[in-house]
Amino acid sequence: MSRIWDALRAAEQHRARAIQRTQEQQLETHRGDRRNSKRVELNVPLFVYGSNTDQQPFHEEAFTLDLNDGGCRLSLAEDVFPGQRLCLTNTENQAERECRVIHVSKRFHGRLRIGVTFFQPDAQFWQSY
């Protein structure tokens, strides 16, 4: 009788793992684009400052790859990590905003492509004068 019980328990565990994998795949599929506003491909000059992965201060000139009211994607030479806080200055209108790194991708031509989100969405940060 214990062999039957052991086989039932193993089958139940196998089924639970299969259900969990299916749910994870569905969640990944439904995540989609979580932005609250439309992404626009626009190159806005920025001045970025913060601390690198060695906790050393840095500043760097950069351009957006694309943007929306809640943040942007840009490339940096400095190493940064998800969750890190940075400060951005729009050099066209001198507006400043603090942001958080939400995505870091592999280096492309020696630069990291990162995604940042503002703590408070602000479409006026992107306005010129």
C-alpha cells in the first residue's frame, strides 16, 4: 500500500510543478508593456549623475533612446545596477528629476542600455523651454 501512496504523492507533486510552470508562463505573457503613457523615440540631451557600482560619484552626458512621461531608456558608459538612484538633468530646459534604474541590458558598443523611471511621472520634464 505504501508504494501506491508514494506514487500518488509523486504524481501530485509533479502536477503541482506543471501547474506552477504554466502559471509562470501565463504571467510572463500577460506582463506586456507596463507603461502608463506611450513611448516616443526621441533623442533628448541629458546630464546624468549618481554613483557607480564602486560607490564612486560620476557624471556623464547622455541622450535618450526613447522616453515616456514616466521615464526613459538611455545608454551610459558607467556601470549601474537595478534599483540604483540617479539624477537626470534635461540640458534643453534645465529641469531636474530623480529616477530609479529599472533595467540594465548588456553593453552595446561599450555602453550600457538602461531603463529608468521617475518617482513622480512628469511630462513637463521633456518639454523644451
